[in-house]
Amino acid sequence: MRRISCFLPLLLFTASLALASSPAAAKAEPAVKVSKAAMDKALAKMVTDGRVVGASALVWQNGRQVYFGATGFADREKAKPLTRDAILQIFSMTKPVTGVALMQLWEKGLFGLDDPLDRYFPEFAQMQVYAGKDASGAPRYVPASRKITIRDIMRHTAGFAYGGGDTPAHDAFVKADPLNWNNSLAEAARKIASVPLLFDPGIEWSYSAGVDVQAALVEKLSGRPFADYVTQHIFDPLGMKETGWRVPDSKSDRFAASYERKGDKLVRVDDVQNRSNNFLPHRLTPGGHGLASTIDDYMRFARMLLNRGELDGVRILKRGTVRLMSTNQLDDRVTKTAWLTSKGSVRFGLDFAVRTKQPQTPEEPRGAVGEYFWDGAETTQFFIDPANDLAAVLFVQVRPFDVSLQPRLRAAIYGKDYLGPKGD
């Protein structure tokens, strides 16, 4: 027995070497392998089907680029191809950037997610909620059942409107015009506070101007203009040199044209209108829209998130903060979620949609439980898939939002039958 015991460590060591060198012990192959042929075909079909004038996509997986492709035009009328350095408007893909900026200040202890918003903006103290019409047809308003919290403005449960709609509260939002480019962020917040809520805070999900209030809060808590704060604390550290609300005139030749679907045709948006967001001086720096970027720049932002808050040795957020933002924040009692379900089996975190279930139908966009994402009004999209260590960005410029493109992109990346892990 003594002779066997003295050889036991050697036997265990030899066995461990054998296991380490075996195929089973090698690094596991990713469950999702991105096919260049499938991606090229998907982008080309978006163009040949007349869904877009040009399309580019970038996919990062396991620490490296696994796909880039571009097809079609950045400017069809001038026959300018869509190149990798093209600058596109990303509209609501601005929102996650704003959320990251605000959560940096949360990490510093400058606010709590469940703090009442009126602690920082007193004008939100006495909010009224639209409660239908009385017998004479006049609108009724009642006091909100509770105060709006900062968590509410980050998960779209504050009750704010976001443009026109079918209630007097929507009409009041349009009249107040809080997102007029001539407003400062502080003025925008005050005007939003002057508009009745669509519902009591916390009971519904409805896409709203809450992210613009987030931007005003960043400005107030940091003591810096919002764009300056974001540039100093996000864009510069990440090396995002091409991203901003204001595009320098020297880069105007790389700025893509936009197209609007009218029937079965894509009609070029007037250049003066198309460039007004990014080439004119504005007082307003919206938190909810307004950024222009290149596909590589935005992928640096996405890679930071995929890497749980850090990129190339620079930490933007703590790992736990990224996890918090990408975790569902909606109570199960929040059953009214407007059009959110059109994006798949998702709920909502802090400035991100979050997949909570495997795809439930063949038509639903493919994806893995735990992914989080958002998109922009001209159909730009990005998503982070921690389960497959993957991030993807799609750049196109077509309005209104084309719901057919997200499933096409996902099917090319994952395969049309992919369900992924079930999650917890």
C-alpha cells in the first residue's frame, strides 16, 4: 500500500497531462460560427430586395473580428459605395450611450436608482396623469399614484409621452415641444415635466423622452455639458474618434444619405433636412438621439459592453453595473409593453432590451437568452450576446424602421433554427 501511495501523485499528474492534451479538454468551439457566405448573402439580399440602398455589418466574437461586409451605396444618387468609414446617423442607439454615462455617476454614489426624480428636478414633484374623458368629453387628470424614480426614466416606465398620439397628453407633449433643438437640456426637462403622464409611474412600459431627462441629469450631477461629459468619459477613453452629435464639416463627404420608404420605392431624404441634426449648431444635445458614428466606432462601444465594462485596459463601467443594466428591470405585473414584444421574447433593463426567453416562433429574431440590444429609427441595430461572446452592429439608413431586417441579420448570424441556451 505504501508503494502505491507514493506513486499516486505521479499517476494523477500523468492523467492530468493526458486530459489537457485531449480534444475534449481543448477550448470549446463556439456554439455559433458566423458564416461569411451567409452574411454576405443576407446583406446583398437587403439591397437587391429594395429594403435598403446600402448595408454594412460587423461581428466580433471571442476577442476578434469574425465578419465585416458592406454592399450598396452610402449615396445612391452620387454612386458612392457604402464604405467602412462612412458616417451614419444612429438615432436611438444614442440611448445606451446616455445610460452608460448616467450609470458612471451612479457608481460614484451621486444618486440612487430608486431616488425620486423630483429630488434633482423639483418640477417633477406634482405630476398629473391623464385619466380619460368625463361625460362632457373633457379630459380628466388625477395626481400620480407615486413619484417617478430614476429607475423609471431608465426603463421607460415613467409615463412620459414621446411625440404625438391619441390622447390629450400626447397633444400636450407636441405643444410643449421639449425636444426642439433650440432648448437646452434643462429646458427640455422642464417642458417634459409640464406634460401630463400617460399612466401612473411603474405600471406600463412605453418608449419615451425619459432618456433625454437622463441626459439632463448627467449634466446636473456632473456639472458639465452633457456632450462634453460623454466625450471625456466614454468616447475619448474608448478611442471613438468619429462619434458625436456634431459632425465636423471636414467629414461631410463621408456622411451617408438617408432614404425613406414610399410604397415600393426608397426616396432620398432632402439633404438639408438629413444633415440638419449633425451639421448645425444646436442648444439641445439629446440623450435619446442625435449621435452619428462609424460602424467601427460603435463596435468599440459594443465591445466594451461585451467585455463587461472594459476595453483595451480602459474600464468604463464596473462588471456588476453592466450586469445590472442588462438584467430585466420590469416587474411581472408590467404587462402592457406597447410594441416591445415585436422585438422578440424580451423585457427591458436599463436602456437596453433584454432577451429573457428563447425564440418562441420561427418568425421571431434568433438570439440567446441574456442578450441585450437596441436599435435606431433608420433601422441601425446592435446587440451583445454574452452566451456566445458575440457583438454585432448593422448599419443601414432607411426610415421608417424596417422590422424585416433584424430577423434577416439574426438568421445569417445564428441560422434560422437557432434557439440557444434556455438560461436560468
